[in-house]
Amino acid sequence: MNTGSTARLAAIACVAGLALAACATASSPEDEPSSPEPTMSATHDAMDDSMEDETMEKDSTDDAMEDDSMEDDSMDKADGEVPEQLQFTTATLSGAAFEGASLVGQDAILWIWASWCPICQAEAPVIADTIGELPEGVTMYGLAGNSDLGSSQGFVEDYELEGIEHLFSEDGSLWSNFGISYQPALVMINDDGTIETMPGATGEAGIIQAAEWLAEN
């Protein structure tokens, strides 16, 4: 073998050796290190984070439910419950329909009267004079009963009581809503829903005092 052939064989052997060395040092997929398993500390941290998220979500839900409940309570309060005494429908002496529930949330005085009643006749001018003296926010209504429509309308005209609305209960049945069996009387309706009755004639000073009490409470 000549010197040139010997040199070529040596070079080939060298290259082959380098290739074998490279294959020996290359790692196969099976030899690649696997990802480290999570430690107990990492697992606990993940559980704590999950529990914290659930707690925050629950608190948020509870807050939302509480807000909704408060809003509903507020709406209910704003609307107001209708007391049993005001759960009625009637007509006014002018023929208009009137719902007792419309008095909810008002400061109002009902004057109970009958056209044939001598005490009511004596008190009528006092009522007419008092209408313009009521404190702001207090409204007076008449509630006529135990008489017919014509005589009741005539009573209002004769005593110039057109300054207030008059409800009409021909048989006086609405009076019993307020525990009243005879006339005259005053029914005090407070805007907080409480209702009180003052039987008998009151007089101008008494009416004004009662109206001022309503306005202040």
C-alpha cells in the first residue's frame, strides 16, 4: 500500500471515529430528563390559591345577594304596604273613583260627617276656615256618609267646603274601617302608616294642632 492510500484510510477512520463518538454522546428521547413532579409545597400553594378564589367568589356572591335583598327591601319600603283601613275603593261626591291606597305615604286628615248631623253643621264653617291654615304637606279630605248623594252635595255647597275632596259612603260602611260609628270625627293618617281616630267635634285649634303633629312626625 502506498503512502497516499494509507493517508486516505487514516482520514476515513478518523471521521468514522468522530461519528461514533457523536452518536455515543447524543441523548435519545427516552434518556431526556422528565419534568420534575410538583413538590408538596407547590401542591399546597395551588390548593390555597383555589380555596382563596372560591372564598372570594362566595363573598362576592353573598355581597351581591345582600345588595339585592337591601334593594328589594328599599323598594318595598318605598312602595309602602297598604294598611287594612285603607284597602277600599269608593267614589267622591263629584263622581270620581277614589282608592284608599292613594293615601299611603301622605299626611292626611279625614273629616267624618253626615249632612243631617247638627254637630257636623256647626263644625262645617270651622272646617272651611281651617282648610287654608293647614301646615304644608298635610291634606284634608271629607268622608260623608249615612245620607244620600244629593243632600251631601248640597251640604258641601251650603257650607262652602269645595276646597277639599269629599269621599262618599252612602251607608257609612267606610267609617267602620276606622272604628267610627258616629259623626263627626277626625281620622289622622300619618305618612309612616299609623292611623289614629279623634271622635267628636275638635274645633279649629284642635285641628291645626293635630295637623302640625302629623307634619312633624
